[in-house]
Amino acid sequence: MPARAYWTGHLRLSLVTIGIELYPAVSSAAAITLNQIHKPSGKRIRYQKVAPGVGPVDLDEIVKGFEVAKEEYVILEPAELDKIKLESRETIDLVQFVDHCEIDPRYFEKPYYVIPADGDVAAEGFSVIREALRSTTKVGLGQMASRGRDHVVAIKPCGQGLLLETLRYADEIKESDRIFADIPDVDVDSDMQDLAEELIKRKSAPFDAAKFKSQYTVALRELIDQKRKKGKISSASEDDLRPTGNNVIDLMEALKKSVASNKNKPRRKSTAKKKPAKRKSAKRATG
């Protein structure tokens, strides 16, 4: 278990609130970072903060700004930015549930593992939510605030735990229509499509990420190891309250009250109709 959680707080489903901890689900340790080196001296290149016509500047003279026109900026003072930073919310409310396939893959940003905080009450509530999500094949949606900004999050079962994925907001996604506009509209030959479909079926298999390796990373590691063995190494130095033990709600009773409180709420019916896929007729070449 990592020594320190990325985020600690609570997960709430209606009246059920449990303590949770988040840990990063991906690691950057496998990535190889290369530095720029001054070859004659073997020293690492360092960068200075400079302003055109001024030269090097001190860090305490640097502020952030938003460009409104060429070489024109709205200056934002550190104190002004601090005022609008969001305090870390201690609770993630699951406010909606959707099928996983309803979320466009472009929205997924960063994954985190979720585990229950210490205590039997947290573990029991955590397990109930996990198995309910697994049984209904749903993903829970909510919001959390961390490190000064807020995120939409999606939560789903992952083995014995839960997986939380931060989602991008709608205005962060570029529209694809303009990018795809120049793709020619081609009538697909049905025979060629059938062959392509057959190839896809033959090569279909369960996904196994371990089967895919970065050839560049492997080659780069081998090159670095070879040069190390030959001695080619530079010698330069270098806003909710936490529940307490006195007000923990009985899990079963909380679930019953939550269901009862939502019993009379009308369900929203989807008005979207799926259109049947059309298969374009093939054009035959004439001799």
C-alpha cells in the first residue's frame, strides 16, 4: 500500500456515507526521462526565466496573466488566484448513474483506485456500493474538488475495490465534425467490407495490456545499458462534515430510507430513438 493517499474523504450515496482513500492508478516510473546535456562539459542545461528587453528576472517578480490580444495580458496576482481556488471537498456525492458505454471515451482523463478507509463500517458500506454497481452494471457520477480545481468523476467496480476516473468537461473536447469534414464520402464495396469483417473476427481476443510493449522504450533502455557498461557516463553533479462515531447511520436503515425517499420520484424516459444503421450499396466497376 502506498504511504500516502492522493485524496481522502467520503463517498456518499443518499444517506449512506463512507470514508474512502484515493491512490493513483497509473505510474510514470516506466517512462524514461531524458535531460539536455552540454556535451563538452557533461553538465545539465538549466533554464533561466527571462523577459524580452529585460533579461533574467527574479521569481518573485513573476505573476500569471491571460493573453487578450497579441502582447496584451490581463495580469492576475497570486492573492487573486488564491481567492478563487476551490477548497477540497471532503465528500463525493453520487448524484447520477449511467451505463459505462454512455460516456464518450474522450471524456476520460485520469484513473484512481478507491479503497475504504479504516473501519468495519466503511468496509461494509463500500462493499455494498461496489456490489450494487457491479450488479446493475452502472457507473456512478459525482464531483470532487482537489488541489484548487473541481472535477466530474465516474466511479465503477474494479476487482475488490472501485475505480474513480476524472472526466473532462464538455468545453474541453474539440468537435470532431470540423476535423473530419474533409474525409471523402466513399461508397464501400460490400465484398471488401465482408473480408475486413472476417479479418476482425479472426483477430478478435480478450484485451491483455501485457501483450503490448513500447518498442522505443525497450530499445532506449538497451542503448542506455550498453553505454553504461562502456563507461560513457557524465560525471557532472547535480464542504461536508466528517461523520463521527456518534452519528454513523445504520447502513441497512439508511439504504431503506434512501430507496423510500426516491420511490415516488418519476423516472425520466429517454426520448432518443436509435436509427437503424444503413449499409451503402456497393458500386461495381464497369469495363
